[in-house]
Amino acid sequence: MCAQEYPLQEEFQLFEQKKIEWLSSNADQYVVIVGSKVVGFYSDYELGFKAGLAAAGLGNPFLLRQICAEEPVYLIF
């Protein structure tokens, strides 16, 4: 099995490992992760997105995710 079989696998694993810790200090903020590096925490999506692009480079993957105790559910009809 390849070390990175799925896109953003490393980033999602880091997010899940740190989520509980981050909830106490960064709840409702957005975290940007590139590989195994946490780029930073941002108050809104747009700031996080710009930071992710700057850190990863255009066309390269990065994880931008809000830190929430419960994941929101979106219904599309």
C-alpha cells in the first residue's frame, strides 16, 4: 500500500488527531494544513483559502476545514 493512497489523506489524519485539542483553543476557526504542516488558524474561510494557496501553491492540494464540535449537515434538494 502506498504511503499516500488518497489525496489529502495525510491532512485529514492530522486534522482528526488534533481536532479535540484544537476545539479548546481554536473552536469555529478554519485550519489550513499542507502535508503534515499546520499553516495556521483563520477567522473566516476566505482568509484561510488565501493562506492555503500561498502555502501550497496554485494547483496543489491543501486542507481548509472549520474546527467544529459537530460537523454541519447540508441538505441539497
